[in-house]
Amino acid sequence: MASSLVLVVNCGSSSIKFALVNPQKSEFIMEGVAERLGEKEADLKWIISGEKQSLALDEYANHKAALARILPKVQTVADGRLVAIGHRVVHGGEHFTEACILDEAPIAAIRDTAALAPLHNPANLLGIEAAMKLFPEVPHVAVFDTAFHQTLPDYAFRYAIPEKIYTEQGVRRYGFHGTSHRYVVEEAARLAGIDLANSGWLTAHLGNGCSTAAVMNGRSVDTSMGFTPLEGLVMGTRSGDVDPNLHGFLHRKLGWDLEKIDHMLNKESGLLGLSAGLSNDMRALEKARSEGNASARLAIDVFCYRLAKSLAGLACALERFDGIIFTGGIGENSVLIREKTASHLKLFGVAIDDELNRQNVGGKAGKIHQPGSPEIWVVPTNEERQIAVETLACIAE
């Protein structure tokens, strides 16, 4: 199946990202995005062989209408080699431990799990149902963000709350970014010449959303995100871990309702909140820090300390420690964040080579550690390629 192509579809509430992928190659044959779906100025943009193209969709075009324009173009470019469509699904709950071919039963299970990811799973379903109606003859496969973390032991995924809240409501730690964590740990082991089946890695996916994971012998054994993507690290606009009683305090002291508190923790906190509203973009904060902005400095300091603290804590889950992997927009490009995070991990023998650290930015994969240090790698993530690989493996079975 070396020449087989997979269309990877990632549906948001008002957008569709897509890529036509040959898993044997690093470059996408075609990729694009449909944006502002449901709005008057919905549009579609795509790139083929470096050439950018675009068109305006009908006013208030929905997911089905956008896919009806996308899929014929993909079929033309694929030239008969399209063998499957892989759909990113954010939350699989406890139903799914790996990718699966979509039919009535998995779709019903994804729908039942929508309460766990109300902003994501319904949008993912829109894309699945629209694509299946337009192309019923092509196998459709769901690849779940949460599936990679279904190997967590019970003592890592359970919360210390009454058991019936877990058994009846499914409240437990699920973890996210699983496709990215899986891809980069496999790639780092390959680049470092380390046997994945006998290795222990700490991974840091750092973007507007951030998470860490402990991966032992290629299997996730702990991760920073939990029941929702709000748990864990400081992120662009998400607070990460806070005292659970903060909700009660804000309600009693300020009269805030749950919706207002939820919005504050998810949309107004993180780097944006720490920087006094300056920015949730790490690039802007690094620039402001270099110019002496105290709020930007604090935001970066808290971000790096909490990241290092998470990595150190996750080390408890490993039987051996081979190294750390940085990925995501921040992890792949911020020399400063990698340097400051490593400075908090000296007890682990972690030491970054300054020159190598400066060299590995802008999508370059490479090692950035000093001799004698545990491995430290920058690995650009490629979730679309990983989804394509898992999709092909699923239909092959």
C-alpha cells in the first residue's frame, strides 16, 4: 500500500482542516481549511504542490456543503489512490483504545461520549456523517485523541472522588493530544537509535493547548490533562491546575455562576491572564519580556516552572528515563522555553547545549542536549500523518 493515500479530516465547530497524506512521505500532497462555516463569508483555502488556491463558499455553508466542495478536489488530486478517510475525534471515552472503522455502533458511541467533549465531538460527528453520505464507498476510520492514554493504570486515571461518580458518570482522567504524543515518541526513538519497546520518555506538547505525557515502552502511562483539557499545565488561555475550591470561593465572594467561572478559567487565564491581558501568544510574550515587561516575564516564568514540575512528577511513572521531547508550536520553536524548563530539571542531569538549542527551530528535528545528559529532542509533530498511518493500519486489519 506504498502509494495509498488517506484523506485526514479534522472538523471543528465552524471549520474543517484536511490533508491528503501519503504516510510514506513527510510532505502532504494537498492540505487546506474551510473556515467560518455557518457564517455569511464562509470560504475554502488549499495548497497543492506549494500553490495556494481559494474559493468563496455559498453564504452560510455548513460542513456538508464544504465537504461537497473539498472531496471532489481531493479525488481528482488522488487520481484513484484514495483508500480511506481518517477522522480526528477528540474524545473516545473508555469505548475506544485504538482507531476503528466507522459504522453504526462506533458512531453511536461517539455520540454518547459527546457530553465529555461538548465543544469537539458534535463537530467531529458533523464531519463524519457528511463525509460518509458523500463517499459511502470509501472506508471511514475514527482516530481518537484519548485512545493513546487508555493504557494508563487505574491509579493514574482515577480521581479520589466517590466511586459512583466514576462508574455512573465516567469522571476520570482521559488525557488528550494522544496522537501527537504517540507520533513524537516513536520519531524520537527512531532518531536517537533507541528501541521504543525498551524506553522511557517524557513528552511535552506545547501550543495554545499544552500537555505532557510519560511514555514507557511506547505506551502512555500518565499524562497531565485529565477529565477535560483544562487540567494540567499553564496554556494560552487555560489556567491549568488550580485549587478545586476556587469555584466555591468565586461564587461566594463575587457571586459568579459556573458559566462565568468556566469561561474565565478556559478563555481568560493561562498566559493571557498572567500577562495581565497582554497576549496568549508566546512569541509576543518573549518579545515583551526582552523589552522589560514584568507581566510577560512572570507569565513565562510560571509557564516554564509548571512545565518542569509536571515533567518531574511524571517521571514517577517511568521505569527508566531516556529523555525529554519538545513538540508543538512553542516546543518546536522557543529556544527560551526549552532552556528555562531544562534549568529546573538539573537534578535529573538534564543539560541543554545552547548552540544546538538555537539551531533546532522552524520545523527542524534534532537533539539539543549536552554530552552526558539524558536525551533531549525537538521533534515537529505531525498529527495528520499519524492519523493516516493509524487509518491504514485499521483498514488493513
